Amino acid sequence: MENLCYNLDGYDPEFNLMKEKHNLEEKEYLVLKEHKNKITPPNEKYSSFRTRASWCPSGRLIRKSYEEIINALYEHYFGISVNDLTFAQAIEEMTETRLKNKTISFNTAKHYLDDSKKYIPSALANKPIVSIKKSHIINYFDDLIGDGSLISKKTVSNIKTIFNKTFDFINLRDDMTVIDCKSIRISDMTRRCITVDNSNEVYDRAEIEALNRFLDTIEPNVYSCAIQLLTCLTIRVGELRALKWTDIDYENRQISLEHSMVSKNIDGKKESQIYVNYMKAHSNSGKRIIDLSDYALYILSKLQAINGNNEYIFQSGGKKPVSTNKINAALEKYCNEIGIRYRSTHKIRFYTCSTLYENGIDENTIRYYMGHSSIGMTRHYDRRKVKRLTTEEINKTLGFSVPEKGLTQFDPK
């Protein structure tokens, strides 16, 4: 017992000198002396261990196993001092917590960590977050942007989001207070950034028609049909991959969108074929029922002939749907074959939204079909190259009746 941090006489006050040698039994002993809230085991409703924890944004600490929750509590009570928590560690803690609370996706979490390692220098990343001042952040972004020729405004915005969310996350803790990063405006600096014009990144009607004509001439497969269905539906590729035959209502010519395929970190490995009962960003507005055109029903009939006996509409060989990367690879191959510039499947979604706008569909209806929670997001997808009113529309909205004498004086030539 001489190497243990406690003995039969009780707790050893010198445990800090020995904490690297603590085994699970010792950690459990120390944690339960400090942590007064009950640790609840899994039950029929919850699959994980959980306990009240005021320092967590949700008010709960949740882990899959008892050992994991003991280790997490031990780290909180006896691990890194709050004054020593570095900015990099805070980013990791924020990302891990939000991922476990399902407030961000696996891919978003990966982007946070990858971008922070790529763009935040070690001098700032290893600095205790409680010691970071506004001037440190302003100087960092000033150096990062430079003359603006080597970095886009979007990249800078993404990095600032990581800063904002990390500092907000830490400020939720009872034992720490850091600066309000959101109050730091960098708009003057981002004006120096290179401007990327994405208006021509969307497929136009002629390209989509050429693509569909070509795909109608080849032997149909799940990839060609996936691309064709994307061109006539307002659907995300993750929603498309999750489609099952039970989601199709042929009688009412409708399709029900209530599930999605997402990527998750399973036992330390990325798994991109997880079928979930929620849509992007866990928004209920993503769940919707949309109508099917004759062309969409035609594509579904081709798919029925290919794999009508499978559970998923877009299965190919295995029990899981095809991947997004393989659909994009097929799209690139087909675009190259017919001589049009390749853009990802997500750009097809911009096309379908813009087409609805071009045809005068009510904006709130477009928002519903797109599965957006706000009109602002729907407008982001409106990439019409020409946005103008017809003569009839301009006369009706901004015009007034012209006196008869005035009409005779008007010469359109």
C-alpha cells in the first residue's frame, strides 16, 4: 500500500505528487470524496453513465462507461488547473462536449480541430486561455490576414467562429471567466481578404439538361440515378442516401424526408454510414414532405428495376447506402465525358433552389422544400445570374397609370 495515494488510515494529502500513478480504484476513491452528485448507470431510456456537473454546458457529464466518467471527473477535480488550461485544450474540450451533446456534427468537429491546428500558431494555442486578452486576438487576426492576398474571407470567418464558440463555452463554467470574444470585431481587417465570386459555381439549366440527357443514354446505375434525382428534388445528399422505399408515396406522388446519413466518431474511427432520425443541425424544419415530378417518378422506376428488393433506395452491393464521395466521383466522371465543368452534388442543390425562384415560387414554400429554418438561409442558395422583374411585374409594383396623352408621347425606339 506504500505506493497508493490513500491507505487504511484515510486520504494522503500528498496525492498530487502521485497522481500520475493513480489507478482506477484510487481515482474512484478520490472522485467520490469530492463529487457529491449521484452517478447514474444506463437504463432503458439512457445508454450512458451520467451525473450532474455544473461545469458542463448541459449541466450533465455523460460518458459511455463507468471508467470513462470516473476519469472525466478525476480530470476535473485533480487534473489541469483552470489557470493552466490552454487555448488548444479549451478548443478540444469545447469540440468534444458539443459533439457528445450532438450540437455539432462529426464533420464540423473535425473542421474545428483541423483548422485550429492549421491556422493557430503554437504560441497562442499553448497560452492559458484565461490570460488571452483582446489585443492578443486582434494582433493574431491582423497577422493571419496580412494584405489579404493569401486567405479568403470565408476561411477567416470560420476561424473566428472557433474562437467565439470556445470562449463562450469556457464562460459557461462556474470556475472560469474569459473575455467575450464575440465583441471583438474584425470586419475592417477582413475587407483586405481576397474576394471569391461563387456566383458561377452553380450548374445552369442547360448544363443540367445536358447531364440528364447523357445519363438517359447510358445503362442506369445507382450513381447515375442519384445524380438525376438530385436535379429534380430539393434534397441534401445525406437525405438522399438515407432514403428507403417506404419513404415513397406513389399514390400521392410524394416523398417523405425524415432521416439522414451522417458521419460519426465510433470508437475512435470515422463512420460515415450512420442512419439517424434527424436532419442537418438537428433542426425539425429539415423534416418535410415534398412532391414528385414525372421525371422524379421516372428515375425511381429505373432504381426500382435495379435494386427494388433492397432496404435503401441507393444501395449498391452491401447493406449500406452508397457514399457521398462515390456519388461525387461519378458526377465528376460524367461531367468530364460531356465536357461541362464539374461541381459537387451540393451545387446541384443551389441549382434547384435558384430554379424555384426563377419560376416565381413563393419564398416561404421554397424555404419549406429546401428544409431550411430561416428565409435567410434559403436566400443564400438563390444564385440566379439575372434577378429582374418583368415589365408586367414592374408596372404592377412600382408603376402608376399613365395619362393617355403621355402614352402617345412615349416612343420605345
